[in-house]
Amino acid sequence: MEIVLASGSPRRREILKKAGVTFRVIPSEATEELTESELADPSKAARTLADRKAGSVVQLLLAVPRPLNQPVAVIGADTMVVKDGRIFGKPRSLEEGTHMLQQLQGATHQVITGVSVWMLSPDEEGHVSIARRAFSETSEVTFKPLSSQEIADYLACGESFDKAGAYAIQGEGAKLVAGYEGDYDNIVGLPVFTLLHLVPALAE
């Protein structure tokens, strides 16, 4: 079976490689915009985006003229930082990153990763059947109390701007964290233990 990661995230690639999964990458170009009703349930929102990302890559694979000659699994994922029901996405400016970290400092927030796996199974005549499984996992992260200078110094390192919540726990952002509960890989961007438990064919 061929495995495709529908994400350009180097963090997700590293997690999968560390778990011993062989895969190739086709980054998804799906939109990450959500409606207000979808945003009301962060876990569902994360699954929706993961599903959308995986689905867009599935469409690309099915649009290729040559038929699939083996089963293919496509993995999509989306990670959200949530505090008091509010979703913190990727900061679009220094000011937005500063505001996010000011809200997160000295408090506990949730990190939710939605995962969607699409299984494509071709038959001898080239017809493809599709099965799909989606789930989300939640971990909790507690930040230390941070001064304005500490926040500014962290943002100056430059790792915030493609990270939900404006920080990377696996990088310099570890210095902001007092502790966490749950799966560390989930906080980084892919709950690989749960993924391989729910879809064991990925590890075969």
C-alpha cells in the first residue's frame, strides 16, 4: 500500500518517519476557511479541515490518467490551539502573534489535531472504492507567566508565523511551556500513536 501525507509540514513528516512509516508527500492546496457554525466546535472544525485536505489530494490522485495499481492511503491533518472555546490560528502579523501569546501566557489551553485518512482500493478493472476514517485528539498545554519582553524575544526568533497559536513546543517555544498533558506528538501536529492504532494498515 502506498501512503501519501497531504501536508507540507516538516513536523508531520518527521513524526511519521520516526514511527517507521514510509510515505510520500503531496501538499494539499485546500482552503482553511471555516464558517462560524463550523468554528463553534473546534474538534469538529479540525476534523473538517483534515478531511478537506486529504480529500483535495484524493481528487488529484483520481484525476491522473493512469489508474491506481495498488491501494493508497491519504492522510490529512489540521492542528488548532483553543482557549476558552476560541480558536487561535496561525498569526498573520507580529501584532497578532503578540496578542495570541498574551492570551495564552500563564494559562492552560487545548491543542486539538484532527486527522482524516482516505483509503483508495482499486479493483482489477480499475474501479476505485473509497473508505474514510476521521478522528481528533486533544492535549493540554500550560504556559508560564510571560512578560512583554519575553513574548517579544520569542517572536523575534521567527518560528511563530506558520504555527497555530504562534508557538512551536518542539522549538524555542518549549521555553514558554510550564507543562503539558496528553500526547506530545499531537501538540506538535500529528497524534501518530492513535493514528496507527485506529488504522493499523499504515504500519504494515
